[in-house]
Amino acid sequence: MPNHLAARPQQFLGFTLGGLDYGLDYAAVQELRPYHMLERFSSDGALIGGVALARGVIMPVVDLRAAFAPGPALPAPETEVIIVRVAAGLVGVVVERVTGVVRLGPRQVQPMPAAAAAAGREVGAGAGPEADYLIGLGMLGARRMVLIDIERLMSVAPAAPRQVA
């Protein structure tokens, strides 16, 4: 378990992608916006959803639905944008739906299951640098939430450089 979860409870903002519950550190959240209310002036690509303007700040928009959810990611009325502050600045993160804030203690956060690590999905701590953005599995009663380190996820570089035609 990462050191930042070892000593005290932490708040996570819950959201859904492809029918699964995910969470990110609530301290990184700047604001929430409905997708249809975000002023987008560039939209290109599936994962990098373009560039948007929020409160006078231009920011990239990353569509996590394209990365984590199966199938095409068309906006629905409940589609939301979580605006997070990372080292590089503000980033808009598109998710299917925000479910709320949960508080998890250190005993409620478990390492990611080994079977998922072997399959190359939802890999957690110690599973390799390609998925070191997964903190673990948050357990809240019967609810399970994949916990994401948003700072690390936003710093993941593409596996290979892309050739421009």
C-alpha cells in the first residue's frame, strides 16, 4: 500500500467508467462540471478529448471513458468532467458519472488482485511501472472501488512515439 494511505483516512471522489467504480484523491479536485456545460474549442482524438476553457483557464481534456470503458464513448446527459489540479496544471477528466465522496481508512484499501495483474488489467502496487497509477482496491461495505493516483495517471507517456504524416 502506498505510504500516503498508511497513516490516516483519505477522501476519494467516486465515479463510474464502464460499469465499474473508481476513485481519485479528493484533494486534487478543483471542480465538477457537466460535460455539456464545458466550453470546448477543440475536440480531437478518443483519449485526448481536445482542449477546453473553464473559468478563463485553457486545459487539456482527457476522456477516461475511452481508456477504461469498453466501446465508443458518446456523451450522455450524466457525463461529467472532473477538473483536477496536477503538477502540469489543470486537466479536465471526462467520466460517465460522479457518485460522490467517500472516506477510506488504511484498512479499507487493499492491493489490486493478482489475477487482474496477470491479465494486464487493473494492475496495482508492485505490478509494474506501466500501471503504477493504480493505488489499490477501496472496500466500502459491499462496494469496491478501483483507486487511481491521478497525478501518476496524467503523467503516463504513450508507449511509443507516434509518426505524423
